Amino acid sequence: MRGTHSFLLSEEFIEFSIDSETYFNPPVLSIQQGGESIQHHFSNEQLAELEYKIRTYLDGIRYPETPDQQSLLHDECNAAIEEEIA
């Protein structure tokens, strides 16, 4: 079956779950919001591809710069070493 389905998910609480595969059924991805539910049957390979696509998208989002704690520690150590040398 081919087709395009669009669903507008408002900013209410949305619950995602994956039901493990059984002998007769593949894994099921469920998206629930309020009284509405969408269920997709995927193979494990398709779920892995979906995970890769989502992770790639999220890695591409630019978050506000947050200081790296390890980098701050190195900078403090380097500054202390330079003060000792000077």
C-alpha cells in the first residue's frame, strides 16, 4: 500500500513505544497522543535505518554553545602553568 499520511501532533505530551517482535509480528512503533494512536510495523533493519536518520538529523541541529567542562579544566591548567613559568 502506498500513500502519504500527515498527522499534526500538537505540543501536548506525546508517548513513543516499541513493542518487541513476536513469532508472528514484526516490531511495532507506537506514537500516542491523547486518545489518538499511530502504529507502524517495521523490520529490525527498518528501525535501525529510522534510528540512523533521526540521529543524523539531531546531530545536525545547532544547539547554543555550552562550555565543555574538560576544555575549561585544560584552559585553567594551562593558565596556571603559564603563570608559574612567567
